[in-house]
Amino acid sequence: MRIFPGATHTLAHTLCAAGWFFTGLGVAPGLTFAADSNEQAVTLQSVTVSATRREEPLQKIPVAVTVVNGEQLERDGRNSVSSIVQQVPSLNFRTGASNKDTSLFVRGVGTISTSPGVEPTVATVIDGVVYARPGQTTLDLLDLDRIEVLRGPQGTLFGKNASAGVMNIVSRAPTTETHGYIDQSNFTGNESRTRFGLGGSLIPDTLTGSFTAMFRTYDGNVDNQYNGQEVNGYNHKGARGKLVFTPDDDLTLTVIADYMQSHDDAPNGVVVQSLTPGFGNALAPVWASSDNRKINTDTRSRVADINKGLSAQLDWNLGDYTLTSITAWRGWDNTQYQDGDRLSTITADFPGSADKGDLTFNQYSQELRLASPKGDFLEYVGGLFYMHGKDDETYQRTLTTPASVNRGVADYSTTSDSYAVFGESTLNFTPTLRGIAGLRWTHDDLKYDHRRVSTSATAVTGIQPDTSSSGSVDEDGWSGRLGLQYDLTDTVTTYLTYSRGYKGPAYNVFFNMQPRDTGALKPETSNNWELGIKTTAWNHRLTANVAVFHSEYDNYQANFFDTVAGQVVTRLINAGSVSTEGVELDYALQATRQLKLSGALAYTHARIDEFGCPAGAAASCNVNGKPLPYSPDWKSYVRADYSIPLDNGLDVELGTDYSWQSEVQYDISQNPDTKQGTYGIWNASIALADYTNGWRVALLGKNLADKSYSPLLATGGSYIYRAVPRDDERYFGVQLRKEF
């Protein structure tokens, strides 16, 4: 086992400090405290998670997990998966002009690809249902209870395999008491967010239900100088319903349906640097700069997206055993329009380029799990999993020059079937010593069809000539976990685990696919070692979790920048071997009855060990020893919440948080122009609440230091462009909530 220099020394001091001072609790910004009316005890409320497919205390499970409280996310105005990465230092997110281009990274590892022929490295699970495509997970989160971020390979307990981690999202369960709420937020920049919900008992002791809906609109924070319009905004609406049927004490059936419709108009990159004088002149009157929020384009980049699904989970108590069945369907429709040239004029040097892509994706999944009773020498969870996915896409590119118009149209599809048997057991050797053993067998079938036609018999800028191909591949993969867990005291537990990760084969299926892209990528495998400690101290007022990890990946599936038909594209390849290692700390402190402190810190040394340069690569392959993209070495989050009870039954609530990260490289080819420097974001809020009468009003301030940053930097050949985040500049908002 290879650990980065100084890790042993760092770990010893960190674990010692944690053992004396803290209890691990993830980020925990939304935790409440428990108080005894007589002794006036102040403690942090314990957190229960389902990361091990059982409801268990976070402090007792031998897994590195960060938990983010759903209520606090709602109060902070964080409504999507992408918005929580500031609070979870081990988690990063790649954005883009279309949600089809997004992906998650855990401990520096993730997959960057728009190809439907590759599965995500970090799996997203919402209420037990695995989402097969990364772009599906950008939807707005409704009725959220908590988000659990599991770090490291997962697969012995989850339906779909994940070689780097899992984001497990859990919504609130309906209650028997009838209740409802309406939440209205308005922010500068003409942004409005409305949420309302209603729930309660429909049939006494038998059926409960809940319904939640939301509407969100935003004009945007990027100005198009061509027509004076604001872009980079959105228009979202959706609803989610849940029914829980309990005919007796041994049977529970949960049915969930959701529908989300989104219209976004994020520009296809805002130019921050012109690499040639000619492009700089063509971009005028916009002038490139690191904090540029202006474009000059005659084509409006936009995305229309529909996410929908239906699931049924059956939990059946068979004596002391529990049988769980999760049956689900999800549909995803996505249409995107993108301005490829990012200019408003057409010249011989800079022809016009416009794209339109249509995607239809459907997935069907079935999971069966059996959980043994707790308390025996042997405890286990075992299961079967099947997922079928079918993707159909049409992508069209139009190239316009002063002398001609050329068009290329590609129709392509992928079909995937994944079968798995998985399980994990705990052997209780003594009351304080436990063994952990898990194993998974996965069989993947993947096939694709691709056909492109072009009006030009030869390659023109951004369009390859006619071609067609198809292929299929099937692979078997093994993954698993072994470890030991030892309780030093009743409030301190330690664990050491080894995990084997597996990610299935892939195809690089995209518009400009060529004969060199028709071969299947090999499965990605990983070996992960993790040493952790979870502690509780100071009468349950202080908590901390520390994890030290080292992971090695072989046949790493990654995108590498290349030039195809005169246009910069990304090619999905088996990039070789990479490794990531580091230390993570999550902590929370109930300092007084009124004051809570919490936060997280991660050091992640994610590097390319040996890069396999693809034939004909346009970018430099001299990247061994360089950082993996989207992986800052250091990232942290701190938060403070202070409440002031007033004599008239009102409460004043003060909150502030600060997230910080070191320099990050966004390009695996190590382009010096695609680095984002060190930056920090400071947010704060003040609220007045009357919980007896069920209302709360808050003033929120975002990015109070007015720091501009880029969550994405990429090259367009003759320029560098960036994505502009919502909080690229200081803004404020008012949030009103009424419960009834």
C-alpha cells in the first residue's frame, strides 16, 4: 500500500485530535440539538443513513460518508445536485452548456463524456433507483430529506456498480399528520423560486401520501451584445408524488412518480481569452477577460429537458428477515441547440456553426435484496440487479461560409443490459471487533449503431464525411470489499477496508465518430485502501470523521482533447493508469445551545501515473505525474449557525458559510490556459421565525466577497471559454415560508 509523503505523520496527529475532540457527522449544517428540560443538556442529534442498505447510525458504519441535511439545503437555496459541491469537499461537478455534458467526480475521479456508450464513474441513486446517465441527475430536488455522498468504490450493496462513489439521495417520507407548506424566494437578477407541498394520511393506519411541486425562473447573468438579450437563465417546473401503503406491520409499498420540465439557455461558453488577433476582432464589441459575462452570437444556445419516472418499492418482513423489491422506469428527453462558432458574423476564416441534438432515453431496472436480522454473528445484505437502457439520438451540424452551406446528420443508438449478483456480510467476532466481506459479479452487454451522412464528400470544419458502423461487447467483472472494524470505546470506532472497483466496457459514440472510434473501451478497474476513524466526544456535542485513502485505477476511461475535421473535440479513450490518495475530515460542534459549528476538509492528491497516448492525438501527451481534471488538491467548507430566542416566541437565526478550494486544472492534456486559480465563496443569511405559528422569513446573501470564478474552462482552438456560475457575482434574496 503506497501512501503519499507525510500521510502517516498527518494521520497520527489528525486521528489523535479527532479522538479527543470531535465526533464524525459529515457536513451536518442542518443538524438540530436535543435538550433535556431538566438538565438542559445540549447535544448534536444523531444521524441515521441508509448507505449500507439498512437504517443505521452514521457513526457506526465502516464507510466514508458525508451527509448533507435537506432542510438546510432548502433554506440555503441549493436546489440541485450541482449546487452542493461547495459543501462536500470530496465531491466535484463538471458543468456545460447542456446538462447532457455534466458529470460528478469523487476523490478526483469521474468520467467526462457526452457519449451514451459509457456509464458514470459516480453513480446517483434517488430513493433506491439508480440513474443510468449523468445528465439525468441535474434535475431539481424536491422534498429532500438528506444527501449521502459515499466515497470510494461501491457495488456490494448498491444495485448499479460505481467505481469511484455514490450519491445517495433520500426524499422525505409522508407523515400521518396532515400538513402543508409554501415557500417563495426572490433574488436579484429577477430570479423566482416557488415550492409548495401537501401531505398526510389518506386512509387511517393504511395509506399516507405527499405531493410537492416547484416553479423556478431566472433571466440570467450573461448579456448577448448581438441582440441585447440576457441568457444563462432557466425556466423549471415539476412535481413529485409519493404514496406509502402499509396494510399490516410486515408489508410496506412505496410508489413514487415525478415529472420535471426544464428550459435552460446557458451559452455554449463565454470567451475569456482570445488566442489569435483575428478571433479577437471578430468577437468585438465583446472583449475577452477572466470575468467576462458577455457574448456576441446570433444563435441562442438552449436546452429543453424532460425527466420523468415511476418506481415501486416493496419492503416485506419475513420473520426477522426483510425482502426488498425496487421496480423502476425512467424516461429522459433532451433537445439542445448550440452555437458552435460563438460569433455573430460569418467569414471565410470563421464560418458559422450551429448544432441541434435530440435525445430519447429510457431505462428499466429491477432490484431484489434480502437483509438478515441484526445482532447475529453473521449479518448480511444480498441481492440481484438488472438494468436495461435504450438511447436514441439524432445530432445535426450546419456549417455556413460566405460561399456554401454544409450539413451533417448523425443517427445513433446504444442498448445496454447489466446483470449483477451482490452482497456484503458483517461477522461479529466480538462485541467490539467485526469483519466485513462483500462480493459482486457483474455482466454487461453493450451495443451501438451509428450512421452519419454529410452534404460534403470530404471533411469540412466540424463535419466528417459519410460513415456507418455498429458493434457489440460483453464483459464479466468482479468487485468486492474486505475489512475490519474495531470499536476503541463506545464512542470511537475505527475501520480498515480494501475495495475492488469495476466499471463496464464503453463505446465512444458521438456525432463525428470515425472508424478509429469503433473499438470498445476496456472495463475500468480500481483498487482502494481506506483507513478511518469515527469519534464522539464532549457528551455528544462534538463529532468528527477522518478517512485516509489510496486508490489506483487501471484502464481509466477519460476524455482527451483532439482535433477532428478542424474542430476541437474530446475523444473517449482508455487513458492508462491513475491514482488518487488523501485525507478527509468532517466535523460538527454544538458549542452552545445557540451556536453550531460544522465543516469539512479534503486533501486529494489525484494524479496521472501513466498516460496511454492515442494515435494521432492533437494535444500533448506529456502528462504523467500531472493532476487529474476537476480535482483541486485542497478543498474546504466551514459553517456557523447562531440562534437568538426572543421573549415573544420569535427566533432570530444567523448563518454563514465559506467554501474554499485550491487551483484546479480542467483539461487532462494540462493546457496552461484552462486552470482556475484558488478562490473562496462566502455566503450568509439572517432569518426571523415563529415556529409556533409556522412561518419564517430570511434574507440571503450569496458570494458576498463578489468573487468571479469558472467551474469550467476549455479550449475552442483559437480561444478559451468558460461556464459562468449563478454566483459569479454578489447577489441577494428574500425567502418566505409558511407552514400549515
